[in-house]
Amino acid sequence: MFSYKHLFLLPLLALAVACKNPHAATSGDSEADTAALTQVKFCADSALATIQAQCAFGPRVPNSEAHRACGNYIVARFKALGLEVQEQHADLKAWDGRTLKARNIIASYKPERKERLIICTHWESRPWADADPDSAKHREPVMAANDGASGVAVMLEVARLLNELKPAVGIDFICFDAEDYGAPYWADDRAPADGSDWCMGSRYWAQHPHKSGYTARYGILLDMVGGSDARYCYEGYSMRFARELMVRLWDVAQRAGAAQLFSPEEGGWAQDDHVPMNEIAGIPTVDIIPCVEGEKTFGATWHTTADTPENISTATLQGVGQTLLQFLAEERGE
């Protein structure tokens, strides 16, 4: 991050296959090549409405009233869909000495099933728009329509369709808090050298899972899945820890009609919520995160005051959402 999400534009060297899922077909299997497309359709307009609803609370900066109210909204939405919801509350010490009243939200589909997978995102807003082209706005909060609300919206829309999709595995939707509270550029000298001022909610969850002995086949992290300039490449840590999963997911995207979004080529390395999931929890996890060339690596609205619902692309939401539905439809049970 040179700011954040620590994107390192380095080549993906010969990475070992760290994720071998015996239950899932790979892109070379005839079953995957001939897999029927699901008739369950993702509704991007519904996802957009969920983004708008989250942003209506205002920037969801930790410890704010908007943060509390939106957290309640997310919990209520998952419960209304019939999912079992658990919350993790933790006092996390931020780089500036502030205690963040963090709140991870976990919503489980078919919690009784042993075979599980994770779909996750972060849900809060960055307190500082420190990448805004107008330096006068650098201390204003980010509305986080894309960098926060979009991942939650895609997850809720997928969750709404599960009874129709009938996936063969249990699914845990996890909304991580305190991902985007890393030190702004004017306080870099106070930032921890190890980058621990970022991704605090996911690190806490990885160290303290919501259930004792919890495990999952793998995880899929959604980060900025609604940008109009989004393009998703193979992210470095994902390839290191879950190469086979990432290649399979990108192959599914080609068949699900999202080839224009998912480019099967090397991207950068993003220090994101999937890192503690891989390194601490030991769950192979991939990151769907934009890899955009140029100065604004994660897109034109990243960490700016322009990250608003008006700049969300329903085409991007549709491509990511339909890819997830197709992926879940092809996942085998025990």
C-alpha cells in the first residue's frame, strides 16, 4: 500500500499449488468444461439498492453512529434471509492510540454442514480520503460505496438466492471490520512497520474464529467489486496460497459471462484481509480486487470522496455476482 492495500507490482514467480480441493473440478476437468450454466440469475439492481442503503447511513467509520446503525442493518438483512448470525465484538488498538469498537459479522447458511466455504469482505469506511485529487479533502471520510459497501451488497444478493441455488456446501459470509483504518500518508511515521494498522478485523477473526476448531475448504474475499473501471487479475498472495482455486474461479468467470472483468494474467500483491486468513487461519483464500494500471491502482475512486453510489457499475456487480453463483452451483458436497 503504498497507502494501502499494499499493492506490490511484482512478477508472480513459480508459485507452489497450496490449495488442492479434491471436491472441486479444475479448469482442465471435462466436468468443469461441460458444466451447465446455472439458471439462477444475480440481480445487480438489487445489489445497487443495498449499496445505496448502506451509504444512506453516511460514512461507516468505526466508533461512529453511522457505523453502529449500518452494522445493525447488515445483521437484520442476513437474519431476514434465514441465516444464522453471530457477531464478534473486540476492542482493537489503532495506530493513533484510539480504541476501535470493532464488530465482525458472520452469517451462516446451513450451519450444520461440515463442508464449508467462506465469502467475505470488509464493511466499514476509511476515515480519510487521502488519495483524493483535491488535497483539501484528504481528511474527509470516504463514503465507501465501492471500497466496502459493494462487497456486502454482492454477498447479500448471493445469500438471497441460496434457497433457489441450493449449493451443496455450507457457506459463511463474513463482514470484517477495521480493514481500512491504516495510517494516512501524513502519519506514516506512526504506522507499524509490519502493516498491522490495516486488516485488524480479519486478523482478529483469524486468531479467534467464531467457532472453536472452525475450518473451511477455502475463502473468497470481495474487495471493490462495483467499480466502473474494475479489472481483476491473479493477485499474488492468492496465487501463493490458493493458486488452483484462483485459476478455477477465473475460469468460471469466463463461462459466467464475465470475461471482460476477469483477466487470467498476473496482477500485483495486495496486503488485504485474505492474508491473515491464509497465514494465520490456514484457510486458502483468494482476493477479487481490482488491478488497474496507472496512478490510481485500485480505480479512480479509491480512497477518494468520489467513492459514492453514483460511481458504481451494475455491470461489474453483475459479473462478480454471477461468477460467484456459478462457482457455488458447481461446488460439490461431501
